[in-house]
Amino acid sequence: MHYTLLFYQSADEFSARADPKKREAFWASFVPYMKALQDAGIVVAGAGLQPPATATSLRPREGAHRVQDGPFADTKEQLGGFFIIDVPDIDTALKWAARYPAGPEGGVEVRPNLPRTDHDRMAEIAAG
């Protein structure tokens, strides 16, 4: 079953990713985690995300769409990246999430992915 691990980071953690004085320490804790996921052979997909300030959100309003600078939700922690993993059950997904080296304000949200349907498979075939 596929689960998505959503990694949330504080503003300090986002800035540490690029700060020359903090970058090495940040990546030193995260790279071994990424490598462990890869070595386990469970990664389906994943990506890190640029900081929340680079986001653009689209919201439907009165038959049109409102475009707004910034993330969809205005919260203390923001989505920093994700992995989709293929594991047997939620307990295994939670064990992998627990290994994430989150800072004191960060964390991981674990969600099961919707199952693939025949419609999804047909759309992939049609797309070539």
C-alpha cells in the first residue's frame, strides 16, 4: 500500500536548509534518513519543496479563481517535502515517519494514498 509522508518544518528549519552556517548540520541529519528510505527500496516518489514564501495558492471564489501569494494555509509549520512509500501497512509507515529527524517544531503527517482505480490506469494508457 502507498502512504505519503508529509514533512512539516518551521521557518527556522526552512532557513537552515540554505544558511551557509546551518546548512551542513541540517542536511547531515536528513540525508541519512533519505538514504535509509532509498536503501529499503520503499520509495515510490518524493521531493523537497521551496520555502512557503515561493508558493502561489489558487482558491475558487464566486465562479472564478483567486490567486494569492504564499501557502494555502497560514500556519507556524509549513510543508517542506514528501515521500510516497510502498509499505504493507500503517504501522510500518508510522515507523518510517518516526525516524524522520524533525526539529522541535516540525513533524510528519502520514496519509494513505487513494487506491488506483481502473479509471486511473486508463488515463495513464491514454496519456501514452
